[in-house]
Amino acid sequence: MSLYIKTREVAAMETLRIVGGRELRGSIATPGAKNSCLKLLAMSIMASGKCVISNVPRVTDVETMCQLLEALGARVSFTGRTEVTVDPTTIASAAPPDPLVRKMRASVQVLGPLLARFGEVKMPYPGGCAIGSRPIDLHLRGLSAMGAQVSEEHGYIMVRASRLVGTDIHLDFPSVGATENLMAAACLASGTTIIRNAAREPEIVDEQNFLTRLGADIRGAGTDTIKIVGVSELGSTNYSVMPDRIQAGTYMIAAAATRGDVTITGVVPEHLDALAAKLAETGVAVIYTEDCVRVAMGDRPGPIAVKSMPYPGFPTDLQAPIAAYLTVSRGTSTITENIFSNRFRYVDELARMGAHIGVDGRTAIIRGVNELTGARVVAPDLRAGAALIIAGLMARGETTLDGMEHVYRGYDDIQGKLAACGAEVEIVTDSASAAVAEQ
């Protein structure tokens, strides 16, 4: 592949140095959505010709998915900075390799497409950020309802089906991953599949649009009921990935946290409504203009209560960033995490910077302080890393953030974008160690 993205080994040698207290001012362009792009790449497995996917974000999770497709036998190539071509016609394996699957949770999204194409899959349980239990039982239960036989052998998931058959599936929880996997598998199943209590995230709509362009017959994405009529084969397509609402939201929070004035361009405004409403509650001016959102703030935030919920509720991926912002609120805020069970791992790191946060089960109680103080901190996962960057931008003095390999999974050139808006940030590399890791 011609596009170089840092390996995790190289990224692990990098530290982000932040000198806080600078207001962010300017504009930041929103890249393509990682959480959609990964699934589109996985779904390209079912195509009968080349898929050209543009507006691809330059993040390491995308690199991992491309490597996984290549390991299965696909031909994957990058054109320029943000366009990927996948030729799945050469795929000959339905057994994704352990090292790549264990790197990333989204690797499970090849399960449905591989089963639909080959009739069997063998893969280990996927890895990814340790943010709590994320079982794939809803994926497997749905595939079983479509006629698949599921077993576990020596730590591997074995799924077989001579032909998937359409059926009614009711998800116990509106799981995004399960909705995507089942929607993909149903495209080549015999008959009609209806997924009830489906996830409603914008990424689901993006994936429906992609599959429809390939020739699938799908209706209902964006609602809680999706209907898929199976077809005999899918074709090929060119497709542009939707904007990344999580990256856009992170920069909105960073602008508010630094009491700055930043315009985020290339967004779908309604995707950001839940965040915009909460920021407005704290005193932020949020102004939409077509595909842009401007965020301006001149004071400490007021306290609020936030509960992460499935879309259109407040996104779990922005829970940690908004918690960092609320550490300097004028009062006590609460954050309740309703999606993942272990998403408060950033709390101890914020405490190093002077934050007052207590955790009671799934709720964090944040007692606002006048200011944070720079410290050396470590990102325990992707979104926690973004939260600690926001904290560093607010803090008095210098913050150094280790664990940038987590941040690179979901943010492309975050330091460059922040610097362009006035932040004092730089990457410090252990060059000797990084050179060894690259070899």
C-alpha cells in the first residue's frame, strides 16, 4: 500500500507535548468517519468488482483493516491521501489472521460479509480498546437465526452456513456492530431479513447507501427497523465516506475548553445535535451554517448532567472529552456511561492534573476546579487520549501525553490541526527507538 500510516510500534515512541492556556481560533476540516469507513472496507468483501472508497481518514485503524483485507487475499491500494481501492475478487481465505483481529474491535465486521460470501468463517475474538465488555453474542445470535451454525473451538469462533436465509431478528440492544454485521450478511441471504430494534447511528445510513450502490436492496437505515431483501450478487462502486462526527465533536469541545472560537467545516449538523445542546447548556455559542458549525466560548462552563445513549442520544465516544471540559466547570457535573462498563479509565490521569472526579458505578461526579495543571499523563484508550489532549490545552503549564498510538487509531494529524488554530503542541519522538521499531 502506498499510503504510509504510523505503525503502532512507531507511534508508541511518540509523546505529545502541550503548553496550555492558548485559545483555539480558526477552522478545522472534518475528515471521513473512521467508524463508517472501517465497515465499508469490510463490506467490500462481498463485491464482485473493485470498490473505490474516497474521503478515507488517515488513521491506524484504517491501515489495520486494509492489512486484514490483504491478508485474506484482497488487493488494496491507496491513491493520493484519502482514496482506497479494494479488489476483493482475489480473496481466497475466510480465516482472518489472529494478530490483526486482536488489534482492533472493528475486525469483527468481516464476519458477516465473509460468511455471506464463503459460507464459513474462522476467527478469534476481536481486540481493541479495553473500555469494557463488548460481547458479540448479538452478532452470533442473529446469524444463527439466519441459519448459521456457531461453535467455539480452541478460542476461535466457527460459523458455517451453506446458505443464509432471511428472517425476523429482534436485537435485545440496538448494537451498532450487530446491526452492521447482520445487515451485510442479509444482503446475500435468500429471502427477506428484518432487523428490529436496530441501531440508528448515521454510520448505519452511510453503510446502507454504500451497499445500495453495490446493488443491495435495503430500506430503513436510520430507523429502528431495517428491511433487507437478499440478492444473488453485489457489483462494484465508487463511494465517499460521510464526515466523522466524533472528530468534529472533539474539536468542538476543544474550542469550548480553551475559550476559543473555531469553525468546524464539512460536517452534517444534525449529527452533532446532542453535543451541541449540551455545550449550549454550559454557555457555549454554537452556530450552524449549512455544513459548518462555529463554537465560541469566553468563560468557564456551567455544570451539566450528561448521559451517553445510543443515537440520537449523547455519543459514548464523546463522553471522555466532555468530561475533561467539565473539570473546570462552575459547579458539579455528572457523567453517566450507559454503553460501556469501563470507560472511566481516564479519571486517574485527569486527577494528576488537579481534577476532582469521583466514580460511583457508571456515574462520574465532577466537581469543577478553577484550573488544571500540566502533568505527565498516559492515554489508556482512544477517546481517553482525546480527553487528555483537551485537558492539556486547558491546563496551566506543560502537559506531556504518552500513549499516542491509541490516539492515532481515530484522529488524523490532531496535533497539526490544533497547532493551525493556535495551540502550542508538538510531537516528541524517541528517534532511536522509533527507527528500530520501523525496521
